Amino acid sequence: MAVKEKVRKKLDLEVMVGIFVLIGLLSLAFLSIRLAKKDIFTQAGYELYAKLANTGGLEKGSVIEIAGVEVGRVRQITLDQYQAKLALRFQTGVQIQEDAILSVKTKGLMGEKYISISPGGSDRMLVPGEWIRETEAPIDLEELLAKYIYGKV
């Protein structure tokens, strides 16, 4: 009897350890996906496009904000006729005016880039697949410092 009870307790312990390890691995996978800014579970929303002369370090997965609120993410960045073409995925229900201004901004001390959308005054809203025409490239600090140092400001 005692041998069967020891085997059963050992088996119970091994099952519990296995469950604990499985939960840990699933948690690690979930956090890795979230930190990599990949939205594999949420595909709802719509896309708009924009072109920039310089992305200034903007990356795929970067946040899109309006008034400091996250409303989407950069889905893709490609080169199109020597300009950066951005595919932007917005959350369902977010409306962007035809004359809205897209700007690349820097957040925090680490220099993480994000897109800020400034609303326009138009009554017409962009529909999925259209282009945001008004864009502002990020400020190039190196170029600005060089102009200041060499007196070309």
C-alpha cells in the first residue's frame, strides 16, 4: 500500500510541476508577442496610407495617436519612388478628416518614434484605402545642430 501511495504522490507532484511549466511558457510567449508589438489576435480596423520623405526611425508596429490616445499602429513601411510608404491600421470607429496632418514624433528619453495625427477642419472623412496627404517628417536633430554649429541658422 505504501509504495502505491508514494508513486501516486510523485505522479501528482510531476503533473503539478508540468502544469506550472506550461503556464509559464504560455505567459512568456504572450509577453514576447506583446513586447514585439505584434497584434496576431486583433485584426479589426481599416487601413489608410501616407508617404514621408524620411521616417526618422519609425518602425513597423509603432503607435498612432490622436490627442495622446492610441488609435492604431503602423502595419508596414516600404520604399516607393524614394519615399517611405506607410500602411496604417486604425481601430474601427476612429475617423480621420481629409485634411488631417500626420507627424512623426519622439516619445520619452529612449527616442521611441510614433505617429501623431492632428485633426483637420474638413467635414469629409477618409474611407479605407485612401491617403493622408498632409505629412510632416521628423525633426533631424543632427542636421539642426550642424546648421547651428556652422552658423547657417
